[in-house]
Amino acid sequence: MRQPSPLYNKTTSEISVYTNLVFRACRSGGRRGGYSLHVKIRLFGFEAGGRLGMAMGVISFNFRSALVIEDQSFIRGVIVRILRQLDFGAVMEAEDGSSGLSVALERRPDVIIADIDMAPVDGLTFLQHLRSRETQGHHIPVVFLTNRADKETVLKARDLGVDAFIAKPVTLVSLREKLQVVMAPRR
């Protein structure tokens, strides 16, 4: 019987690279499914390792750009930090709907996160102007930040073409989940 190659172990599905690095890919269960990459490094008799999960349909924010439009500098700063933690390639900022519209039309971000209640130009007016200037096939997803959930505001925003709402205060988990949905490729 022939011995397996030292680079591949059939029993553990491990692949050794240069005998110091071990990768093992396995199918993950769960609703979404996906793969996990197990990495084990052996060097000078010491061993370290970890697991990287890669769920199917989960998009990477690398090389993506985001525009944050928020009149309160503290909240804007928190959202910018969260987006950087999510590994966005470029994060732009604007303090009201008017300057946000200028940045959006000039830089064409991949997603816009905007407050509804701003002065002098609020989020609804910003969205109306943005949608009227978008060309066919160049839809920029817009997520509204709000602490207002009155029916009239929600319906008006929906009619203007908002993609999602997120309640304040924003957390890394809630923002990541919302962005995964609105930035997913459309079918």
C-alpha cells in the first residue's frame, strides 16, 4: 500500500505547506453554510493556530467606500470608526444633506449612511435630490439613521427609495448586518 504524500493527509483533510503551515478547509453547517479555513503554524517546535470563517454570500467591505452624513460630530465619528473596523477602503464624511449630496455625486460611494434629522438639508430632502440625479443602473444604497419611527417618515423615505433604516445608537453588529443586506448583489 502506498503512503499518502507528506503534503496531504486524507484522514484530517489537512494540507501542509512547507511543513510549517497547515491549512484545513471544512464545510460548515448552519443556515447560510460556508467554509472555515483552519490555519496552524509550526515553527521551531511552537504551534499556533486559528480559524477564519467564510460564510457564503457574506461580502467583504475591502475596497468599498462609504459616505456618512450626520450633523452631530460625535455620532458621525462613532460611525466612521465602526466602518473602519469593518475594513472599508474609504470612508467620507459630511455634516448635512447639502454637502453630503455634493460628495455623493462627485465621489460615488458604494453606500451612504445618513441621518434623517439634519439642518439645513434633512435626510429626506437629500435622498430626493440624490435619487433624481442618479442615472439608470447606478443605484447607491442609502441607510437612514433614525431615532424616529413614525409611520409618515418611514413611508415617505420608502417612497423616495431608501434601502434600509437603522436605529440609533448604532452598533458594529447592527451596522454590519444591515450593510451586508443592502450591499449584496441584486438578482
